[in-house]
Amino acid sequence: MCDNEGWRIEIKQYPKLTEVAAWRNEVVGSRMYSKDSSSIDLNDTYRYGGYYTQEEIREVVNYAAQRNIMVLPEIELPGHSGAVLAAYPELSCRGNVQPVPNKTIVGGLVDQQLVNMEFCAGKEESFVFLENLLAEVMTLFPSPYIHIGGDEVDKTHWKNCALCQERKTEMKLKDEDELQSYFVKRIERSLSKHGKKLIGWDEILEGGLPESSIVMSWRGEKGGIKAAQLGHEVIMSPSDPLYLNRYQDNPETEPWAARFSINTLDRVYDYWPYKNLGGAQYNKFIKGVQFAIWTEFVPSVEHLEYMLLPRMPALAEAIWSGPVTKDYTDFVRRLHKGHFQGWQQKGIRFHSKKFRQ
């Protein structure tokens, strides 16, 4: 629902989140969507953004619930908060700097010179704001879980902030990792009072896990394995191979996608979350598996379909079937024998190369 690139949910108590943080100036021909950025004019922009009203959110949540799907909000903190801090800069370590209502996107990331991306851990106002905001979010999502992000926090802001250093001394914290843990644990206690359970990316392991948190492991499986061995529930979502906004074949022949790994169909189908846990006694802590596709990198519904299919059903079959009964060769045979034709008849776009059998 929020990230550096934009805020996407109506919050009545904080109207600047939709007046300011939900909008930016997008570069025409942005590098987000293009392999060749040499001719892009960074001054050639258009207004981009929007948000879900609370009425629309309730409609989506109810529609999903009728189909036994639970919708979870992700409210990023203490990092990935550039959009929020453009609207409420007084909550950053730099203080009440000039807000930036329209943020130019360069290569898919907010220009770091324009905004601070972390809440100040030394200001009580940060926690008051987040607790008020989350209380309103909870009225919209009946889910017992709230995802708080917790990933990719640039702690250099905290190292250079007098208030954060005062907080660190006051709480007898040895480093900024423990300061992040302090931050996340305060939010967890607030959520617990409302009967909600905190989910965070594997960075919340740094400095010490909150007591009842669930870890979503994206930087490989290492964080998830450590959390399971500590007795915490885990959702495995390793970016390699489960980020579906990444290439699914040779980058030279594929549409632009996120960098790093090439997550081919066979690698997605081969994934099994229990292989490396260190013992069957930890299997019970694996709550599930998630693929991710970040649609800030997906410019159209057709491109979204292309990136999802056939990797999405491949992962579903692989996890639901298990390693004993799943059969990649048979899965590919069924794709070519019926699924590709059916999707084509329905006008659904998909990746349709001759897959290895």
C-alpha cells in the first residue's frame, strides 16, 4: 500500500498522504520501463499517481473474502518511507525540510536528494503518527496480520541524527541494528494491543526479532532458516527464484524487467521451502510461500499477465503437490497441450517459448 514511490491508501487523519504523497512527476520514457536511457529527458515529466479510497478498499477486501482470499496491508516502516516523508518531513531525521509534493522517478527509485526515506527513531512524533495511522488501517483490513516492511533501512541517517543517538543511549542500544529492533518492537506492541500479528521482511532479524513476529524471507532463504530455528513462523519468498518481475529468459530477448536474477519456469517449479532448514523439526514453522511482482515496474495489464504466466501456476502446482508428486515434464506438456491455447482464446498474454522438457 505504500513505498518510496507513492502512498496508495486514504487515511482520514492524515490527508496529506493522498494530497501529496500519492503523486509524483514521472519521467516520460522512464528508465523504469526502458532498457535504453541514453535519450531520456529528465525534465520531460507528467503527473502520475493515485490511491484507493477507504470505500474502494472495503470493496476489494469483501470481494476477496467471498473467494476465501485474505488481503493484507503492507505499511512500510521505518524505511521505504520517502513518499510519507515528502508529505510529513517533520518526521524525518532532517526535520521540517521543504516537502517535495511531486517526486521525479529516476530508474525506478525516488531521487534520494529529494526526500529522506527513514522515520526518525528518536522522535516520539514518529511513533504517534504510525500508531494513529495503523489504527485507521486496521479498521479497513480485518486480517489478523499487518506487514510492516522493515527492509532496506538506510541507517546512516540515524548515525548522523542527534535525536536517534540520544534514543540509542537512553535505551542502552549498542548499534543502529538494535535501534531498528527497538523501533519494530514498539510497533509490534502497538499491533498486539489490537490483536494483530506483525509480519516483516528478513531485515527485522537485525538487532533482535520482536517476540511474536513472522519473518518473510526475501534475501534468499537464510533469514527464514534462522527465524525458523529461533521458533518463529516464516513465509519463504526468496527473490531468486520467486520474484516474478525479474527476467524469465535471456534478457536480450525479453521485455525490460527488474535486474539481478533470471527466474526461469523450471527454477520456479523446482522450488521447495523445506530443503535447507536443518531438520524436519523446523518444517512446522514454514507458514507458506509467496511469489512477488512489484507492479511499479509493470506498465500494463498485458505485461503483468506476461510476467505471471506460466510461472504463477507453476509455483502453485509445485508447492501444493510437493516434491514426490510434482512432475515438471508433465506440467510443460499440459501447458502446450491446453493452457496456452485456452489463455490465447481468452486474450490473455503469456510467455510461450518452448520450455525445457
